[in-house]
Amino acid sequence: MDEMAFFGAIYALGLLLMILQLGALVWVIYDVFTKQKKMPDIEKVLWVVLAFLFTVLGALVYYLVIKREGKYEEKPLEPLETQEEPIVY
């Protein structure tokens, strides 16, 4: 019975790692194509390929190099409260 518990734990760990890899891959692809509007297309393709090849490590590098710096993201607009007159539609 000890062997069954050991292989069950290995299976559960492998399943957890696969879910983590899939989540990292989906996050990088989603972020590259929806949030990085100013990023050149060739760089988008490069990041997606790196995410496929290196999954979690690629996502970590993507976060450290691109996402944390906000390198290609558009800046948010000013809040509407700063306007002096209300907008009437």
C-alpha cells in the first residue's frame, strides 16, 4: 500500500505542475495579445514561442522584463472626477 500512496503523490504533484504550466502559458498569451498594445508583432510572437517552450520560467522572465516595467502598456486615462463640468449625454 505504501507504493500506491507514493505513486499517488507523484501523480498529484505532476498534475499540479501541469496545471501551473498551463496557467502560465495562458496568462502570457492573454497578456501579450490584450494588454501589450504598443509591443511590435514580432516581439509578441517571440514571447508566445518562449512561453510554449519554457512555460513557467518563460512566464517569470516575461513578468520581470515586460510586465513589471509596464513597458508596452497604455497608460490609463485620467479619472472623470478631475473635470470641472459633468458630462451630459
